[in-house]
Amino acid sequence: MVTTQASPPSAQTGEPSARQVAGRRWRSARGVVAVLLAMVVVAVILAALRPTTSPQGLDPTSPKPDGSRALAELLKQRGTQVTVARNAEDAAYGADPGSLVVVTRTERLTNDDLFMLSNRQVDLLLVQPTSFALDELAPQVRKDGSVFGGADPGCSLDAATSAGKVAFHDSDTYKVTGAATQCYGVGDGSARVVQVRSSSGTVTVLGSTAPLTNRRLTEEGNAALGMNLAAGTGASIVWLMPDMPESGTGAGQQSLSDLLPFGVKLFFLELLVAVLLVALWRARRLGPVVAEALPVVVRSAETVEGRARLYRAGRARDRASDALRSGARERLVPLLGLPRGRAQDPAAAHEIVTAVARRTPYDETYVGAALYGPEPLDDAGLIALSDVLDDLERQVRQS
């Protein structure tokens, strides 16, 4: 007895197996997967290269790379007294009227702290403030975005012009409504350094920490800009380096945009561009219309009845009457010896009406109302219009 081994169903039917289908799908999608993985790798590298801020960042007593001890020492050598305040109350009431308060780490300030600073007659230097701090201390200034790199002053502010080009690295940009001095601008009208006047004094907003930190102080004109802005016009300054507030007192007043690092924002931008490119790549281009034979033959009467039912269901007497009149004109124009293009030409309406009236016993008013009149008020009027058009066509054919 001879036995034969049955072949798989896919081999019998000629259909691809599940493994073949999976392989085909993987080959078509591996390009997209590779692009997404490359974007993830780039985002991770950018996040790794971005320097992290320690709790002592911008602290004038910290010798760490992101501290500001070097700038504080330069200010002291210049004859400027630097007083460090660890809370907003000490900074607000410890500063003499008209002196300068350097406000750092605004995400650690509460609403009460911001209100206290806004009501003191002092000048303020806000270093990379949050959106909440800007709303309270400089409401005419709003954050616009982030840029990377150095820039020239491009303004008349003495503190900026004497410093020259500055290496800001990662910096926030700002736009201002009303009168203001804008320095180190960006092409879209925003700037890295802005200075505005308020009822309490002058408010200067610095979009980068680079001119104040130990790591970046020796680059370009960073030291000059940091000293010029921090020294202000007085012989003493108060440097507000707030401690972390206690739990439940409103710590971390940062918007979602403030919390997202620059690398993460760039990753989402790259992801959006990649999605658009993939959509364009995978999109189906519409080619020319291809005539295809119908699987069944449909009688013209059935098509007319079907369209009539649709018009009736939608109570579209206007479209139904337009279709009846348009069809009647298309059939009448050749019988009248006129070019077919005149049938749908509004300028030829008088010519068509006159020609039909000559071939029928009806006057031009009657014919014009039938071929170009308003829509019927009800279904009975639509049926009457159909009868009138049939009568006109019959009269023209018989004449």
C-alpha cells in the first residue's frame, strides 16, 4: 500500500503562508522602523549631551561647573557687594530701594514669593524664568521658544554692546508687547535678552544661564555680559538663590513647556517630520480615471427611479427640477438647430426661449417659466413641471 503525504493547504491553493506574509510585511516596514530607531538614538544622544542642572546651579557660593561663584568673585573684585538670599522675603526686604535683585531658580518660588518681589521698588534680573514668574514679574514679556548658539548684541543696551558676542548655548527666547529693549535677537522678532520698565523698576530677562555659570564664563563675552547685567547701576546686589520649598507650598511652578528639555522638544519635532515623510511616501497617488465594465447591466429606467427616490427622500426639489430642466434643454437645443453648448449657457436663455416659443403654441413667458423658472413648491408641482417639459419637447419634435 502506497501512502502519499498531503501538501500544506497553502501549497494546494497557491496562497502565501503566514511566514511569507510576515516576511513581506517586515520588508515593507523595516525602513520606517529604522528611521524611528535612528530618531530615538539621536534624541537619547541629545539628552545625554545636554548638561544637567544640579541643586546648586547658579548658586553664587558654589564652585561646581553650573554654579556662579566665579562671577560673584569677579563682582566683589570690581567693588560690588554680593548678598546671597535663600528666600524671597530676605531678598525683597534686604535690598535697598533702587538696587538690583538677581532672581534665579524661579521654579522654586511660590505665588506669595512672586507677589512680594513684584511689589518692591527694586530692579530685577530674571535668569531663565518660568512662564509663571514672567506673568507676575514681567507680564509684557512671554516665552517664545528655544534656540542654541551664540549671537551679537544688535541693540543699544550698554551692558550688551560692551560685552559683544556671547556664547549662550541653549537659550530661551522672548517676545515683548509694548516698549522694550531687545538684545541678541532671533530672526522671528524674539530676543535672548529683553529689558522692560515696570512701576517698581527695571526688569531684565536673561534667557540663558551660560553668562553666569563657572563652566561658560570664559567663553566669548559671557563674563562681561554677566558682570554688566548683575552689577546693575548700584554698588550692591542681592542674589536670590531660593532653597527648595517645603512640600505642599506650591513648589515647582513650571509649565509643561518649561519641564520638557530641549532634546525632548527636538525629538517630537523630528517625529512629526518623520510621520509626514512616511505619510507622503506611503500615500497612494491618484491616477487617471479608468473605465471599468459594470458586472451587471442596469436598465436606465431603474437608474432614473433610484435617483428620483433619493431626491424625494432628501426633499431636493430644487435639484430635481434643475435636472429635469437641464435634460430638457439638452434635448431641445439640437432640435432647434442651436449649438449644444448653448443648453447650459445662461446668456443663451432668451435665444432658446424665443426659438421654443416659435415652434410651439405657447408664449415666451410660459416657455421661460418652464425652462428657467423657480423650483416647484411641492411634489405635485414637480410632476406638473415634468409634464410641461415633456409637452414642450413633443411640440418641438412635431413642428
